[in-house]
Amino acid sequence: MQDDTDGGYGTGLRILTRRLAIRPASPADRAVIASLAANPRVAETLAAAPGEGSGPDCARLAIAAREDASVMGEASWATLPGKPGAREIAAWIGEAHWGRGYATEAVQALIDHVFGDGRTEFVWCATRASSARSRRVVEKCGFQYRGTGMVRAASRSGAVPVERFVLERRNWESLKAWGAVNNPMEAGHAPRDNAA
């Protein structure tokens, strides 16, 4: 669910999920984001975020809890130069919120948002090669491994090895259709206990 009051890319953008609000960051939010990213356990998982500016081709947003608006991480996307129809996304969550599925929820919301523009055919992402947690998140979201590379570290302290992943629109559409049919909560059915 989203509220795109100005086309989906400017200051009115809000992407809402069951538990999260992904929205423009205020100056106070940016201070919290910087503090969360300074945690060494978080910093060692971060590669450079896509895009450095704002506008229709890129966005950097705060990931906040819907319940109390507390900032727990950052999300971003950018159009890949020279690759029409391709975008790169990134999202990370502060350590205090790890292990609760927030990163997966945020990544799924970003994927839905960028594919929702009707122009995007491929969504790319990169994870630090040393971050098994990040790899699990992108694989759960349907991304497929495409190789390795080097990127500038988020801390700008040098280049780091990354693994690159891609999700094609046709695969995303299949996953969305499959999920709607096989998710009893979305299909309007009561959940069943399937324990053997």
C-alpha cells in the first residue's frame, strides 16, 4: 500500500506495510539513521546505497515502525545508468531490530513499489559477500544470484566484495500471483494448523 501524492518519488512518498512506514527522512531521522549505521555490526554489512540524490530516478528513505514512528533503518533505490528498465534497491535495519523479519518486509515493499511504476523490468541488489543475513533476505524475496563484484563501502573507506542479485518482472509477477493463491490470510481463508 502506498500514498503517492506527488508521483511516488518526491517528498509525499509513503510506502506502508503491515508493520512499517517507508518515508522521506527528516533531519532528526537522518541523525538516527547515521547512529544506527555507525554500529560496527551494521556497518560491516553495508555496501554503498544506490543513488546519491533525489528525484524520479532515485530515493533515500527512512524505514520506521508504523506503531510508534521510530526509525529502524534506511531504504533506497536508483535507476541504473545505461540500463533502461533496471533499478537497484537497498535496505538495511539497525541491529536492535534484527531477527524479526523487518528487512524482508521492507525489501518486499521496495520491490512492489519499483515494479509498480510499469517501467521497471529488472530490480537489482547487491549484498556484502560476508553477510549471510542479507543474502537470506534477498533470496527469500525471489532474487537470483548473478555474480560478484566490488563496490565502494558505505563508510567510503574503500571497496568491498559483493554478490549481485536480480529479480525479473515476470518472476515477480509469478511470485505475487502464487502468493495470493497460496496465502490463506490474503485469500480470505482462516489459517489452518498444518503440523504433522
